[in-house]
Amino acid sequence: VQLQASGGGLVQPGRSLRLSCAASISIFSINAMGWYRQAPGKQRELVATITSGGKPNYADSVKGRFTISRDNAKNTVYLQMVSLKPEDTAVYYCYASRWDISWGQGTLVTVSS
């Protein structure tokens, strides 16, 4: 499956962004989708996932600030990010899990004043 991520950009601390991940196939067939991020000099970390049944899961660092959702009609998963912090600065990668893992190309989020 091909994934197209979008929505990153430069934002001030405390502001919001919404990332999108559009899949090339129906996401009904995908077990789970979500987002990882990788900050400069750090390992890639899981941010949020959502199952085919719509159950979300979040890293502790983003709980209460990020919301993952899916629009099955648009084959798209979203990551709504509010109250952004400088430590949220990273390249965000969406992924899709079936019998294999597919990755999007990454979208850069920079949180800075």
C-alpha cells in the first residue's frame, strides 16, 4: 500500500496542526495505521495508532494533546495535534500494518517561536 503524508509545517508552541495520511487502498483491509516520529539525533518513536475497529492508542508524551482518527470513506488517517511543544519537533511518518508494514514519506513538524 502507498501512503501519502501531509500537513506538516512550522508552528509556534501552543498552536495546532493536523497531519493526514492517505492510503492507496481501502483502509478497511488494514489492521492498524498510525504515526511514528523521529527527532534529530533520536530514535524513531511510536506516537499513535488506530486499529481497523477504531481503537486508538497513544504514547504517554502526547496523551491528551494528540488525537488519531480515520475516515474510511476517504481512506485517510488523521493526527490532530494541539498544544504543540518544541519537543514535538520531528519528522512524522505514517504507517500501515497488514502482513507487512508500509511507510509514508514523512512530513516535518517544527514547533518553534
